Amino acid sequence: MIGDSSLDPEEPRPTSGEGGTMRLAGAALCLSLATLLAVHGCAPPPEKADRWAGPVALCFPEAGPEDAAAIGQVRKAAQTWMQNSGAIFYVLASCTAPPPGNAPPPVATIPIFFLTDLGAFAATDHLGNKLAAGGQIRLKAEYRFNDPICGDRGSVGQMGCLYGEAVHELGHALGFSHDHVSVNAPQCAGKVVSGEATDQKMTYYDSQSVMNYCNPRRWSGQLSQADICSVQVAYPRRGDRPRTAQECQQIAALSSQTGTARGK
Ligand SMILES: [Zn+2]
């Protein structure tokens, strides 16, 4: 389970029991994957074994009319990943709705729930295609309350918080893990309070990633150049220049040095 708090990395707050457990479970998942697959750590670029083989449908089993705008933000977040890769999400009006038009059927339908508890944490149960085994995504309904922690202390607005969170959680749904568990990550407040252990095998680090608690601008939902490179490696789009994981790692390392190479 990959749990995410709404922590601003510059403004730590105590870890609750539930949230801490969720995040530790996420770290354990990374470590177990690295062990089982003998991969080079549990790097943010989706591992081959976690990638989807086709479109993924998203639906909202408990959403009401008051959640319509929030669903719009999830749709926008899905578009952010889709516009930069060959990944395909269908954001369905109902969990039994067919895919749009003559589109191919989804390989899985993943339910998304909006959490109305201010103390709750956003979470994605598993990375990538492991979600197909009954996993779900939970987003914090920032639009129903004013969370002073989220979004650079509120600068992105309540809907902006939800959008940034949705981009991050859909990143997990595509197979991305967290940058801040890298051995090259700083001991930022967001990492420290998350309780996630450092992955000693993971050298990949992108300071600008939406998957990085140490990136104070992650709430903007803006994909970094390395995020874009990585999603294109995992989900190539016909006609795009082929990318490699090595190229992405170089981009991540460079942007982490300069802090300037950001996605558009
Ligand atoms: Zn996360």
C-alpha cells in the first residue's frame, strides 16, 4: 500500500498511527519488489513487471453530485499523464460504463474513493498492474474542507490540492514509486515524517518529480522532465522518440543538480 499524507515537506506534523502504518507498508512493498525481481532498487520509473498492457478504467463507486468537480480534476490528472505518454486511462461515469466510443476494452477497472476525513491519507493500494487484484485508490476530498497543509500552504487552492494529489496517485497507478526513498534524497521534512526507509539500492533521484515528498512544488501536479521520460519508457507512444531508463536517470540527476529542468 502506498500511503500519502498531505504533508508540505517544509511543514512536518506528527505521523498518525494509521498513516504511518500505510506508508511503512508502502516502503515494505518497494523492498519486497526489489528483492523478488532483482531489480535495481525500486525506482520511480515503472518496473516492467508493474506496467499495464492496455487501457485502465477509473471509476467512482460512491461519488455523488457534489463530487462532480473533483472527478473533473481526476480526469485532468489522467490527461496530464496521457498527454505525455502512451498510457491510457478511461475516467468512467459509472463502474459499469463501457469505454468511450470504439475504444478497446480496459484491462482493469480501478475504483477511486474520496476521503472526507481531514486526518485521512491519500493512498494507492499497489503499484501499477498489481492494482488489478482488488486494489483501489483513495484521494482526500480537499474540496470539502480547508486543509492548511496542502498545496504550498494553500496557494494552489482546494481543487488544486486534489489535482496534485491525483497526479501523484495516478503515478503510483502507472507503477511509479517514491523518489524520496533514494539514497540520493536529502533528509527533507516530508521524508522524515513519512517514516519511509531509504532504499539502499535506489540511486535514481529526481528533485522535481511529482512522486517526491522532498519536492515542495509537487502539489502543482507538474510532471518533471524525468517523470515524462520515465512514463514514456514504460508506456511508449507510437511516433515518439524511444526513451531509455538510463536517459531518464541522467535527466533526473541533472535536474536535481540544477533544479531548473522542469516539465511543461
Ligand atoms: Zn505516494
